[in-house]
Amino acid sequence: MKIFTNSEIRQIDQYTIEHEDIKPIELVERVARAVADEITARWRQSKPVVIFAGPGNNGADALAAGALLSESGYKVHAYLFNIGGNKLSPECTVCRDRFVQCHGVGITEVIDTFMMPDLQRNLLIIDGLFGSGLRDPLKGGFSYLVQRINEAKATVVSIDIPSGLAGDWNPALISRDVIHASLTLAIQHPRLAFFIADNAELVGEWKVLDIGLSQKAAAEIKAKFYLVEDVDVYRSLKRRPLFSSKSDYGSALIYAGSYGMMGAAVMAARGALRSGVGKVTVEAPKCGYPIIQSAAPEALYSANQGEMYIDRMRPAHQYNAIAVGPGIGTNETTLRALEELLLSTKTPIILDADALNCIAMKPAMLNTLPMLSIITPHAGEFDRLFGHHTSMEARLRKACEVARHYHILIVLKGHYTSIIRPDGKIYFNSSGCPAMATPGSGDVLTGMLAGFMAQGYNPEIATLLAVFLHGLAGEIAADEHGDYGVVAGDIADNIGCAIKAIMEPAR
């Protein structure tokens, strides 16, 4: 699914109006009907409704929805902010005039002085102050109003986006100056801001309302941001012919493990094996032999020279993919071995965990990364590599710079794990759940990345497949074990189930 910027959404709106013979007020009416239907499906008429409407079309949407709710038996009072007078959009003027004609509604049009009403916790507040096109943070009276709404702890439904939050980037975000919505009803398309962790408490639950904007216009826009869904994975997964053997599905090498950290190597091996690769070899220090052979017997074990740590990594052209990092530690000899590998390898490589920590200790190694290599940091690892960041948005924007500069892919892990490509495109993952916040989960993902690359998927598609299926496997595991009981091995064990669920025609 494409995620459009504010300017792109305006293009789609305008195209719909110009080419499908639809007036702007008709779009407002469509939004109002969709919002009212969603509210009536969730809350009873006994819940009093208070609307805060701005002077633009976001306010028009809210007033029109309020009129429909009034007709359905809700008690509705609206506060319309028309500061200075004559500041309403044409659509907002029409909706105000219609609203005042509804039986039993109340309206306070704020032109100069505003007396803050007493907001009780039992209210349903409809936030129609400002939409996703907001350019500057709220201040003054509107900032005060938003803070009072948040303090009320009432149920808040925001139309389009919580007021005070921009639809795209929010570099100067101050949480207290943004509506904290219980439910955000996006119009036609989700907003980029929904997928950034900093905004989660502001957006709350979100849902997209289809109001019939032009699909042709949306299809023609070359978006930079995408949400990866099961249909994308279905289209990308190759079907296996009846006549095939393990040699058709590639060979992956994983440098992993050190004394006391061999579990990471096991998880990576199991992740690769369950992804469908033809052969997996784990190169680990000698101390890892009995653990690898007993915990992942389907994988081959290759003994490194080191007894406790990996002390040599060399390019091995018989493998279709190489991954480095799970549990290898940051021993000086291991760091030198990684440096040697990067200097002598020209094909893309997957780097995770301690491989990233080693690079953070010697950042010059970033310049030796082969093109289209994949790094998979969580927030802490990312900051160790590229400096401290105060927000996930800041990390994401920095990741775009880094991916472009080094021509690599970055898998920035978290809820809505982000895949940042060298061309500046960002793919947000839609699968996964809190149960996956467990030791070894990332090691499973590293193995899956190696497994899919070894099977011949290019790095861009391999990351898309591995990240989504990793999340789906976690969801399946959580269905059985709950959010508290999932361990990394459960995720690995359910990778095959995740692939099967995607490939079944009924899905």
C-alpha cells in the first residue's frame, strides 16, 4: 500500500474533483457519512458528543458528521473556531449553516473570546480542528485548548489526524500540544506520521475510511513510502516446481556465536532453515560444535580457528549469501576478522547484532560495506553507529541519509519495522506483535534474510519477505503462547506456517 505525503493527497483530492465531476462539499459529505457510521458502530446514543471544529474543511467534516449523529439520536454540541470572523472555508460555512438547522444541537461560534467548557470523562469528543496539512506546531490558545482536551481523559475521535500533528514529518513535535486521540479516522489513505513510534500515543487506534477518491490518480503517483502487506509478500514469493532439489534453493553461510552466546547462532541457523534455503552452514568457534550439532542438526557446522571467539572470516564463493553478527562478541580478533571480510567481499552481506557493534567501534568499516548490503539495527545499535538521536523520526531521517550515502539497505527494527532503501524509499512492515520483544528474535530475522538471499531473491525483495514473514511468524506464535510466553524458538518454528498462510489461495 502506498503512503502518500500531504502534497500527494492534495493532488489526489484535486484530480478527483476535476476529473470525476465531484464538488468539494460532496467529498465533505462522504467523509461525514463515513465518520458518523464508524461512531454509531462503536458508541451508543447515550454518549454526549462535543465537537471542536476549525475553520477549514477538517472543521467542515466534523460539523457535517455531527449533524448526522444528531439525526441518529446523539446529543451534540459544537465549538466552531472562526477567530476574527469571516475565516471559514466555503465548505465549512455550508456545514455550519446546515448544522444549526438540526434539531436539538448546540453550537458556540468562537470569534474572539473563548470560555473553556467543562469537559467530563464520559464525553465523546470529535477533533476537527486541524487536518494533516498543518505546517507549524500549535501555540497560544489552540495549544491551551488541546492540553485541556487531553487532561479530560475523554474518548477522542480525530478526523484525518490528531490536531497538532503534521501528516508527514514532525521534527519540532511537542506531545502536550497535540491531541491524544483514542481513535484516528484517516481519510482514504494512512499518513506517514502513523508509522513513526514517537506518534503512537497521539494517534491511538487508527482506521482508514474509504471515501472513493480517484484510484487512477493514486496509481499514477510514484510514492516514496509504502506499507508492506500480505498481498505484497504473496506476489513476491516464488512457487516451487515439483521437480526440484535442495541445490536449487541456495546455500547460506552464517558467522555466529562465541563462548556463552551460541544460542544466537542456533536461532540464526533455525531462521535460515525455516525460510526454505537449500543448505545452511554455521561457522562458529570450536566451543560451539556440540551446541550447533545438537540444537540445529539440519545445519552444517564449520569450525573456526578460534576456540572461544571467531578470529577469521574470509569470502567463500560457494555460498549464495553470507550473514555475520549474532552472538559473535566484540573481541579485538573478531573485529579484525570482520574488517578483513568486508575488505575482501564485493557481494552484498547481512550484518546484525555484534557485527554492528564492531563497526561502531571502528566506523571506518562503513566505507567498506559492499553495495546493497543489509544492516539490521534496533534503536540502540543504530545510535551506537550513527550518533545519539532523540526520536525514532530522527533515526528514520538519518537512516535515509546513511542508506543513500553507503548504498545499503537498513532494516530499522521496531513496531512497523522500516526498510530503508538507497533510493530513499521506505517500506514499513505491517506484521508483528509485542510478543516478539524477546531475546533472539533478531537473530532469527538475520537467518531468514540469509535464507531468502541464498535462494536468489535480490536484497530488496529478501528484506521485504524476511521482515514480513518474521512478524507473521511471531503473530502465529503469540496466538498459541500469548504476548508474554513467546520465545525466539517459537518464532523460528512458525516461519513455515507463516509462508504457508501467505501462499494458500484462500488467504
